[in-house]
Amino acid sequence: MSSERHPRRGVMLIVASPSGAGKTSLCRRLMADHGGLELSISMTTRGIRPGEVADRDYHFVDAEAFQRLIDADAFLEWADVHGARYGSPRAPIERALSEGRDVLFDIDWQGARDIARKCPEDAVRVFILPPSLEELRRRLVTRSQDADEVIERRIQNAKGEIEHCGEFDYVFVNDDFDRSYAELAHIYHAERSRRFRNIWVEAYKNTLLDEVV
């Protein structure tokens, strides 16, 4: 079925989790397996880092430009993080959805809440839980990216994030990567098939009812 013959509205798939719960790996595999799923590119006021590419990793703007967009209600969500601002621009996401393209968001629970408030029908929220906080600590230590005090801070932050998992549409525990990936993929497929997102259904139904047999 081509999207041209069978028009549909895209879905906003929002995936959140504590750091170390496996969200990034699951999202990367989901995008690798589904060519029609694109990652939302955030806008930020922080400087570009070595190895980053503008408009691929982030849209980089100055503080004044970011504030103008806030004043124009041009973000679906935005936040201050460690002295810089990050936000999800509304226009490209709305354009993608209207063209039947699906958008993946890798954001925190606060961003997920803001987007769901503005786009209650388009947004699908998934929260990924770790098997335990001890396993979360083990994963953070194993990846060797953070100092011990940073890891402990992430563990404490995880408790606050987990507290909000009840706000999400779907919640599952990532205790096995393949099983968790299958769960995430099933959620994505099911939400793509929701009747109200598939604009073609009404006309197709009428064609069947008018058919002479």
C-alpha cells in the first residue's frame, strides 16, 4: 500500500527512560528496521561539540533566536538544561505528521508530558524501566562514561523519573533486549494501524459498500 493511495497521519512515538535503561539502543534498532521512522532533531542554544554536525545532531541557534521561537509558541516542548536550552520545533514535526511520516522522540518525562498536552491524539508515550536500580548501576558502570559521583546522581535522578511512568501509555521492563525490542516494535506497529490515523479507511470502506457483486 503506498502512502499516496492510502494516506495516513503519522505518529509521534515518544520514548523515555532513566539513563542506562537501554532506551537509546532500542530506539536505534527501531529506526534501523523502519525506514519511515525519523528522529526528531532538537534545537539548542549550546555550542556545537567535536564530531557533531549542525542540523543532523541538533539545530544550533543563539539565545535570542530561541527566545523568539518561545514567544511565538514554535516549540512542542522546551527546557533549560545545564545552562542551555533545548526544544522540539513544532513546524517540521507537524509537516512530517501531515505527510504520513512517523517521528521518534528521545526525551525525558517532562518533555513527553508537554507534547502530550499539546498533541493528545498524535503522541504515543512509552516508558522503559530497568529490571532494578542495582542493574541500572551495573549498566552505567559497565559503559564507563561517567565518574562514580555522576553515576550515583543518575541513580537518584532515576527514582524521580520512574515516579512518573504512570503518565505514559505503555510501560515495560527492559530485562532482555530482544524481547524489549519486540515489545517496542509491536507498540509502534499497532499505533500506526490505529483507524483514526489511517485517513484512507473511510473512502475505502465506501468503495467496498458500493461494489456490485
